[in-house]
Amino acid sequence: MKWEELPTPCYVVDEKRLKKNLAILQGLERDTGCHVLLAQKAFSMYALYPLIGQYISGTTASGLYEARLGREEMGKENHVFAPAYKERDMAELVTLCDHIVFNSIAQYERHRGAVAGHPVSIGLRVNPECSTQEGHAVYDPCAPYSRLGVTRSELEMRYAKLPADIEGLHFHTLCEQDADDLETTFLALEQKFEPYLTNLKWLNLGGGHHITREGYQMERLKGLIRRIRADYGVEVYVEPGEAVALNAGYLVTEVCDIVHNGMDILILDASAACHMPDVLEMPYRPPLRGGAAAGELPYTYRLSSLTCLAGDVIGDYSFARKIRVGDRLVFEDMAIYSMVKNNTFNGIPLPAILLLRESGEAELIKEFGYDEFKRRLS
Ligand SMILES: Cc1ncc(COP(=O)(O)O)c(C=O)c1O
């Protein structure tokens, strides 16, 4: 399929760029002996799981459905962490997962009996209480009153030593961060949880490592992982989501109309609210091919959408040429936290999913229609 023939809106995942990221992650495993897991919450394009599984150790899940998807579609190492599990989900999770990580002592004590007898390694998520993010409380599991992970004081009120069936500790504190912040966090973990770091089988350093970003401190990450393995004799896991498919996808959209109210406003068939919710939630401004900051190039437009939400605005961008109805625009870095979060608010269609092959050919993987909209309602 040619670029002009793509059904808009659509996500296009770029195989070449994905493989570039995967090769970096594979190198990390090779050079340190760690295990890299795909955090499916960021990217669950399971048509690519067989490919991804050729490079990294497996998948991690946020609950039962992702755990099933990882088991069914990649079939490699499969881990799960959720703030709480229901009993009926646990009965299935023990058949699907290699590691189950609990978020509280109460959850561990409630479910440990259900795990016993299955080939599942139990872990506990801890909270190192070490914030390394500035101004992003919503993405900071170490922010005050965080529900994510057991604090040292909670843990020591119940256990002086970890029970023998807790084989690993997990922490996740980073968001789009570098290895220096991971190092700071790990030092905090060592200080805070020192009595609990002996006799472990594994440590999981969570996600948020922007490993495949240009300029990431890769050698620092490798050095830290080697040190952890040597000092504690543990297997080390990292579970990046973003880094797997960073800059490896696009959202292609068509200009449906241009309206004027103090400025020129494009009505696109893509929506921030429906198709790239992080633009509003984070919030952030997605890179746009051929687009620059407002006012930088001769023609500035506000990019907005077909929904009724007044604030469904992607941002103001400038272009070298005048934009016309029917033009196609391409948002970049749209593989991650996009198709996993989209919705059909206002009955707006879900974008089709395509794969841009290394050959340059775009292959339609899936299209969605009225049925998907209707099936989720009643
Ligand atoms: C427990 C856990 N692991 C891994 C990840 C993946 O993080 P990222 O996509 O930023 O690498 C997340 C993201 O929220 C998470 O909560």
C-alpha cells in the first residue's frame, strides 16, 4: 500500500525502527546477562510479538488480560504486577505467569496459598521513596502518599526478614529517565532495604528507562546491572515499555476542514482525546513531520479534531506551505501509549493498524469499524 492510500486515521509501526530499538535491548541482555521484558501497557501490537521475542526475554503485564496476551502471543518469560489481584484472576495468573509481584503485604498474604504448588516466583514491589522526577507527580510512584510499593517502615512492622517464598523485589520509579537516576534510586534502595536484600533470586528494576533514546547513558546502565548481579548474586530484570517502540510509529491523519477564529484551525480525523490521550494527560506535544513551533515557519495552524471536546487540541504548529483540506499529516513517536489507550468517544473510529515493512511496503494489520464501537456498548 502506498503512503497516499493509507486509510486515515491509522497507526503505522515502522519495522526498521523497531528492530533498531530491539537490537539495542538485545545488546543489553547480551552484555550484562539481564532479562529485558516488554511492558505491554506501552505497546501491545501482538502481531509483532514473534519478532520482539527474537530479541528480548519476554513480556510483563499489568493484570490478567495482558498476562494472557503475553503468554498466547509471545510465549516467553511472562511476569505480572498489579496493585491488587482478585481471587478469580489469581487462579488463572498462576497458570500464565513465571513471576507474580505483589504490591502490599496483605496482597501477598492473601494470595500466597494460591501461588504455592505452581512454578511461579513471588516478588514484592517496594517503594524506595526516592523521587528523581521533577514536576511529574502523576508519573512518580515515589510521590507522597503513593499507593505503589511497600515502604520500608511498612515492611519492617511485619517482617524482620523476608519470608522464604518471596524470591524477588521489584521497584518501578522512573519515567523517560536515564541511568544516573536509576543509580540514585538503586542507592536509595540499598540504604533503605538493606536487611531485605540478602538471599534474593532476582531484582526487577521496573520500566521508565529511556534506553533507546539518542544519548542514553548505556554504559552506566550496563555497569550498574553488572554490579548488582555481582554484589547480590541475583538475576536482574528491566521492563521497559517506551524504549521498545520509541520513535517507531506514526499516526497518519487527514485534514477534514479548516476553520478560522482568530487563527487558522485544522479539523483532523485524528483526535488527541481518542487516539493519543497522553497528549492531554501528560501533557506533551507530539512531533509532527514537516511541522515546526508556531510562528517559526510562514503558516501557523492549530491542530484539532472531529470530537466535541473544545480542548481536543493537539497543539499549534507551523508549516513551510499552506495546508489544504485533504492533506495528510504525520505525527511521529505514536507507537507507544497510543493504540493501548485509544477509545471511541463521540463514535470516532479507531485508527487502523499498519506495519511499515523494511522493504517500504505498508501492510494493513487490522482495521476497525462500527462493530468495535457497538460491541463495547449495550
Ligand atoms: C510496573 C511498571 N513497569 C514498567 C512500566 C513501563 O514503563 P515505560 O513505558 O515508561 O518504560 C510501567 C509504566 O508505567 C510500570 O508501571
